Amino acid sequence: MHKGYRDRKVLQGADLRVRAGQVAAVIGANGSGKSTLLRLCAGLIRPDRGQVLRRGTVGYVPQDGGSTAC
């Protein structure tokens, strides 16, 4: 699948397969497309090309940049 924002290509030819019961970790440098990939997998955004196939439920917990409560 492919995804870009304006003139910037974020993902090209991304392919991820996770089977039921498996846990996947996505690692990489800042700006490498990790959040975009996970948002695509969760169905929050659509790919520019390609498709996302989901069977069942996908859990997605984004990092919160908010303040901490004391």
C-alpha cells in the first residue's frame, strides 16, 4: 500500500501481515511512517494506493501528547 501527504511519500509498498493471536511491534526512526502505517491498519485513514484487509478487530492505542495529571 502507498500513502503520502502533499508532496511527501510516507509509505511505498508497505506490506504487514499479523495473524490472530500474534502481537506486532512497529519500530523505526522518527518520521519513518510508523504512525501512518498503524492508522492505515486501524482504518482511521485510507491508502492512496493498495488496500487494507482486516478480519476481526484491530487494537490501536496512539501515543498521547497531552499533559499528565497529578
